[in-house]
Amino acid sequence: MKHVEIHPFLDEEKQLKAKTYENEKRKIGIASSLLSLVFILLFYFSGLSEYLANINLSFTYVFLIYVTVFQILSTVIGVPLGYYSSYIHEHKWGFSNYTNRTWIIDQLKSFAVSLILLPILLGIFFWVLWKFPETWWLVAATVTTLVSIVFVTLFPVVILPIFNKYDIIEDETLTGQLSEILHKAGLKPSGFFRQDMSRQTKKENAFLAGMGKTRRVVIADNLLEHMSLSEIKSVIAHEVGHYRYSHLPKNILIGTVQQLIIFYLLNIIMKVLYPEFLTSNTNNLSLFPMFSLIMSLLSSLLFGPLNNLISRYFERQADRTSLELYPDKDSFQKAMAGLANRNLSNAYPEWWVKLLYYSHPPIGERLSFAENYKI
């Protein structure tokens, strides 16, 4: 690599590839955002949104038809780019383990889940608009918080098993040593689970998911295969840091405040641009594409880089916890560098790339942090 002295645990050739891989993924992401923008604008300005919202049926049926058509069209339009991004491009770089059949099955599962969740979530939202037209922004932010808590709690036991198998890890040596790390932080998981991530990708991951009784340690089979016991302990100690510092509830609180601001501004903007907003359920439904577009723009412009900054700060706290609970710098650095090498993670991105896209500190920074950390 040029201009940067990389850490000795990092593979220089793979770091060069990582920059190219990241650049290609970023272009695909921009293309996906533009495609979504075009779809939203066409859905509204073609008159399709107004037509569907004014079907001569009871509003409940109209709402269900509208949401179903919207979801089907957005999915169909996104399939070609989605196939290129998650199948062709990932195969090109040697990551994907999908066959055409398994990729299609996962896409159908994802579509089915969204077809169930979207009407429920939007149904709650439109009910709030109908019942509380003057203070909907305040009520909606409160409801969003409650939904987030429920989702975080149920996610590991309801949503995740739809896409992957989660087997209890039988290795008592591994689970025993991981339990010691959790106990140091005052945590007790409901179990240690192995995720068959290799069914989809060669990339690696490990995480703690859930709240309360649904809290569990999940380790991908790829990671179990490529990391030593000490490296796995270092990774899990990092994940424990997120619970030690209550990052989940903090993120929910931060999200609530941000959503309140977004909804408040959205209320003002929508009333100025579309005076018919909040005058009837039909008008609200017809305006849904523009409502969602403006909300997305507000969220990205106001809080995108800020949320990345907050997330990087939380990740730094988790890294510090890893080195406190399991004070083995060498294992921490080998784990981080190994992930960068095998996952093609760019360890030294440009400053603006880090600002706009990185929710975690770049691996290069994490390696330097561990190098300078005083145990």
C-alpha cells in the first residue's frame, strides 16, 4: 500500500484488494439508493399511489392492497441489482457460498418477512396519524421506541432463525471460558449458539443479541473455524462491552430523540408542501411515497455521519472492555487483523469514507489502539 505503513499482522496485498472491493461495494450502494429514489418518485408522480389510495373499498382493504403492491413492485425492481450485489459480486470476490437456488430461497424469505412486518408497522403508524393528527409526531416517536424494544428482544428468537440454523455449542471448554468473560461483566446469556453463516458466505461474525432472557452469544461457524480460542475470547469480550456500557438501550434512546426531531420537522415540511396531509386517511396513504422519501433524506442528512460517530465511540468502548476483560493484546490484534484479511476490510480508509460509511473504527485504528493500550 502507498503512503500508509500497515500493521505487521495485516496482509499488504489483501489490503490493496480491500480498497478495490470497498470502492465497488460503495458504488453498488449508491446505485441502489438512486434506484430506490427513482422508484419512489415514479410510484408517486405516475399517479399509481393516488389511484391505489382511492380504490372504492374500506380503508383497511385499500391499505393492505396499497402496501402489498408497493412491496411487490419495490422488490421486483430491486432484484437485478440485488442479485448482482449479493450474488455475482460476492462470488467474484470469492465470498459467496450461495447457489442460485439458496439465494432465491433467502430472498423469498426476506420478502415474506417484509410482507408481514411492513403492513403491521405501517398500520400502527397510519393509526397514529388518524387518531392524533395534531401530535402524531410525538406519539409516533414514543411508539417507535416501544416497537424497537420489542424487536430487539424478539429478533434473536423469531427473525434470525428464519434465515439460519442456531445450534447450541457443545464445546464445554469454549463455553466455559466464554462464560467466565461474561460473568466478569455481570452477564448471564441464555446460551452459546453456532450460526451456519457458511451457508451464505465465507465472511465471519460473532455477536451478542437480544435483551433479558433472549440474550445470547452467537458465533458464526466460519469464525469458529478460523480463529483460535484466545482470539474468539477476545472477540466475545468486545461484544460483552456493548452490554457492559448498555449500548442497546442507549441506541434506542438516541434513536427516539432523533426520530422525534425527524417527525417534528417532517410534520412541518409535509404541511407546507402538501396541505392535504392529515386531512384524511386516503390523502395520507396517497402521500406515503413522498413522506417516506423526505423522512429518509432528513434522517441521512441530519444524523447519518453523527450516528456513525456515536457508533464508532461505542465500538471503542467495547474494544477497551475486550482488553480489560481479556488482557491479551496479541490475541485482540490477531483477531482484528484476521477479520480484515479474510473479510477484505479496508484498514485505512480515506477520512471522508470513514465519516460517511464507517460505523466501526477502521481496523488500522483498532490495532493501533490495542498497541498503545496500557494493561
